[in-house]
Amino acid sequence: MTTVLAVKNLTKSYGSIEAVKGISFDIEAGEIFALIGPNGAGKSTTLRIVATVLSPTTGEIKIGEHDLSQESERVREIISYLPEEAGAYKNLKGIEYLVFMADLHASNRQLRDQYVRKAEEVCGLGNRLNDKVKTYSKGMTRKLLLARTVMTTPKLAILDEPTSGLDVLNAFEIRSTIKDLAKAGMAVLLSSHNMLEIEFLSDRVGIINKGKIHEMGTAKDLKKKYNANNLEEVFAKVAAR
């Protein structure tokens, strides 16, 4: 397997507060790696650093052969990031939004059209793409945003709470889409508070608390290690340390 993301001894400090304390993990092509933990554990900070939104204090991050600190512009060309609080331009039609976002990434019209076709396929909104985003439900908007995130077929997709606040059917559709993207070779760094979602999606899980990764492995192996019926029980036991 090809290593897409390698994080080594990553730290992030805000003055005297150390939010991330020397964590290391990697993700292979086609793998979904879930980084989970309580609020304030350091997971969103880690995702933002990998997404080049924040700068690390120390440590090394490589996306493929590219060093994030030295080649951030090149890294941005091969990753994509969907934050939990992301939104779309409400006064644009769905298709206008996708074209606008594709134009930001494409070097020519042919490539732009390719990205838009990919996004149309992923979101599955059909004729509703001709309606303004302000008429969309939360589930429809999230599908549009996920499509925007993966339209360029990034080597690494960073997804923070991809189904937050969605109903069961919309959440299931988005999870299935993420699974399909990974099967096609995309690496995914995922964070979610929904442990059922993590069990369904992830190949491996890292549990972070107080800035450190305390456990890492498959959901099955972690449940066995902690004699737990589900990942929620594992999470609770690790977080209580």
C-alpha cells in the first residue's frame, strides 16, 4: 500500500497551552482513518493543521512525498477539506456553486467541466442543482459540500463531522459515498462524534485525549482489548483515563 499521509511527532501550542502533544499516525491510499476524542482533545486542531489551515509548532507532516511545511501550495493541490461549519453560497444555484468552485481549481475549461461532472455524480441532486442553495435542506447542502470537496479526486480528503445534524437517510447516503470514494483509492481522514458512524466507516481509529493519541487500531481490535460491546464503551474508557 502507498502511504498518503504521514504525521510524526506533531505538536501545536497556543502560548502556554499545548493543544497537540507529539502525535504520530499515517493513512494509506484507500484507507479511512478516524481521529476521535472528546471536545478540546486536539482532533479538530490536527485536522486543520493537515489541511494547511493552521501551522504546526513542531513535527513533520508529509502528503505523499511532499513536506507540508515546505510545500504547502503543492499539498493544497492534492488534498481537500470539509470543515464541520462549512457553508455554500445561498444565492447561487447548486450547479453555479459547483462551477464556481471548480473554476478555483481547474487550469482549463475541460478540466473544470470534468470536476463539475464528478461533483454532479457524487451529490446525486439531479434537477435540484438548478435551484438556489437557499432552498436546500441541510442534507442536500451537505451532499453539495461533500461533492465540492471530492470533485478534484484528491489524494486525501479531510472530513470533519461530515454528517453532523443530518437525518438517518441523508447520513447513510453520505457515509456510503465516502465508502465508495475510499474503495476507489482516496485516503480519508475523518472526525466524528457519532461512534456508530465511525464503526461503519473507519478502517482504523485513533483515540485522542488531552492532545495525545492513547489508542490506535481497528474498531474490532479495540473492542476486544477493552472487552467492550461497541466503540462508545471503548471511547468512554479511554477518555476517562
